[in-house]
Amino acid sequence: MGHVHILRHFPSPQEGFNRTVRIYTPDNYDAWRDHRFPVLYMHDGQNVFAHPESAVFDTWCANRVAEESVSAGRMEPWIIVAVDSGPGRFQEYSPWDEPRNGVSARGEAYGRFLVEELKPYIDRTYRTRQGSEWTGAMGSSLGGLISLYLGWRFPQVFGRIGALSPTVMWSQGRLFDAWREHSRRWTRIYLDAGDTEFIHAGGIPLDYGRGTRDFFHHLKGLGYGDHEVSLVLEPGGEHHEKDWQRRLPGAMQWLLG
């Protein structure tokens, strides 16, 4: 079994507070002394791992999914770095303001924390594989939005993006306006949602099935090929950790395999 190490007071000078970071190293990490491992960064880290110190019972169980996928030969071992959400999750995962419910964006500062502070630490401390092809970001809901933002804003860093039920309609769909062209870099983007998934967040109606489908076609219209972007719409899928846990094996296989 792999190991989850928890850093409880990791400084984020870009944001002005400390964060909790959970780092999963795969079973092979200690055995393969000369091997370097690709790294996946995940948001809402308190909900990512099957671990006694995770926040909720119904987590993504990403460590178990990764181990099962490696054992089945569907993907190679990855280090997974899961960053807990901090004070004001809506703000920190918002790349742009959302005036409809008074959210002031702090997503740009969070992105700089990942790129300028956390990733250099991980690369210094662990045997990581360099390059955007071997670095991913993944999250759900607003965590899916910030993952896509990272792929657009820092394509030289994050080449693999997993966005499960991404809130692409946030800020009046600003992501569509910002993402105007193909990055011309190595890219793999996984998108999914329930086909009729719909919630209200702070009074804002969010149609995830339609929004995710529209963003997939937006990327295809910019020239992203079938080998670069994938869409899964699950019949009956809802907006919950259990749904993201259920779809995670397929997401990891396509994105990281």
C-alpha cells in the first residue's frame, strides 16, 4: 500500500495563510529508488483519500483507485498531492469574480501558490518527473473550474487536466471567453458530469450537464483532437463525492494512463 503524509501548516505567502497538504506516494516509491514519478495535484484535499484523517466518509478514495489501476496495468504509479480547501472555498477556486452571489475571486493567488510555492517544494522533496506532460490537476465542481483555469493559465506546467462536474458556467461563463485558442502544447483534458446534473449554488442555477457538454464542444471548435479532450456524461449522475468516486477509475485511466 502507498503512504499518505500530511503537512498541516504549509505556508502560502501568495494567499496570506497556511494550508494543509496531503501527499500520497505509491507503493513502488520506496522500492524503485532510481525511478521518477509523475505528479497529480488535486483540490479539496480533505475529500480525496481513503484515510482516517479525511474529512468525510464518502471520499474519492483516489489512493485506492490509483493502486487498483496500477495493479491492473491501466496506469503507471503517480504521486498525488491533495491540497485542502482553505477559508472561503468559493473565493479560492474562483478565477474571476461572481457578482451574482458576491464572490470575490482569489483563484489567481491560489494558482500562483501551486506553481510558485507547492510544486517547487514537491519537486525538491520527491523524485518527480518534470514537464507538463507529467504534471496534472484534477478537481470537481469549482475544483474542476480551477483545474481548467490552471490548464489555460499555466499550460507550461499542467498538461493533464481532470475536471469532474466543472462549474464552467461560473462568472457568466468567463472561461469560454478566456480560452480562445489551442495552447499548442501537449494536452490531455478529461471532462465529465451527470447528463442532467443541476444544482442551485447561492441562488445561481448551475446546469452541469449542459455546461460541460458546451465546454467540450468549445474546445473541439478550437482544434483540440479526440486524443486531447474527452467527455463523459453519466446518466443519472449527481453533484456528490459518491458520483465523482464512481467515475474516478475511468477518469484516471483516460487522463493518466
